[in-house]
Amino acid sequence: MNKMPETVAIIMDGNGRWAKSKGLPRTAGHKKGADTIRTIALEANRLGIKKLILYAFSTENWKRPEDEISYLCKLPGIFFSKYIKELMKNNIRVTFAGELNRFPKETQEVINKAVMQTAHNTGLELCVAINYGSRREMLLGMQEYAREVAEGKRENNLTEEEFSKYLFIPEEVDLLIRTSGEERISNFLLWQLAYSELIFDKTPWPDFDEKALDACLKEYESRDRRFGGLNTNEN
């Protein structure tokens, strides 16, 4: 592939609908979806993608039923106990974006341990967006900036380039994929998606595999990214 995106973000949608279609509880969809994270992370690493950002739990997901939230809080422990050795073997580095402090202590410890264990790996950065909301991310960033100005640590002269440094995720996203057919951004990476290519795939996340990712990457390769300018064939 001639034009590989450096940073890819995925809204992992469709776990619950996948489970319902098979007569299973929603938690079964989340469990299968966690296995898909492993599949796609390994493939992204093999392809040379630098950063993969996965929308795992939004600030709005706290509105879901308590039993589902309880399972989602346990899922990082299930995932990392099963796959941390494989992530280490493949040189994948785990990071997270969001506010962990609302989660149970055990969940926080599991995620922080995975981050520390993989901190020196140099392959794919697997960034898990958990208790993440983009509006909240920007608000917190601006509050931090205002504090720095008020305390005399910097001038009131913020640029667009500097703004990103106050966010959980500073990189601009090349490609956003949302699975399961919905065509919304859902408060995800609003600043970082300014010039992203967007692909809305109908495959539910538990069924999203290497072939599905490859199809999205081929679609990305076919796009003409002009960033507001003209390509060489236009005048």
C-alpha cells in the first residue's frame, strides 16, 4: 500500500446489536469485541500504522445499565490478562486517553500496569480512549491553559499548534473508521478529526477483521487528501 495512514481511530460500534442478533447478552458482544481489539491491533502493527486509537468507553456510556457498566469495568482486566504477553511480544505500546479516576481502583490499576509494562515498546501505540469525551477533553485543556496564564507561566498567546498539546491526544487523525453502519462522530476527537478521512463501515465491531481493515485502508488510499488546497491536476 502506497499511502498508509500514520494515525487511525476507530469507533468500535455494534457489540450489543451483534450479541442481540445471536440471542446473546450484550456482555457477550463486548467480550467478542475485546478479542477483535487484539486482532486489529496486531494487524495495524504488522502494517506499520504508528497509532491506533480505539473508542472503548465514552463519558456518555455511564448512562447504560449498571450490570453492563460493571462488566465493561472488568473487561480491561480480562483483556490484558489474556493478551499482554502477545502485545509485549509484538512490541506494542499501550496508552490511554480519558479520565480513569471514575473507574474502580482495580480497573485503574490494570490499565496503569499495562501502560507501564509496555512503556518501552517501539511498535504500534495502542491508545484506549476510556471515559473519554472530546468536549470534556477540550474543556480540561483550556482550564489548564487558563491556569498557566493566571499563574504567569505563559503568555496569553495560544496558537492552533500549541492547542493540541493540552489535549489527551495531541496527534491529528488521518483516518476515522466507525463500524456497524452508524454515521456519527459521537463526541470523539472533534479537534483531531479536522482533516481526517471518514469511513463508515457496516460491519459490526465483533466481526471486523483483517480483511475489513484492509478494505478501509484501500478506500483511504483512493482518497485525494488536499487539506483545502488543490491537487497537481487542478488549476
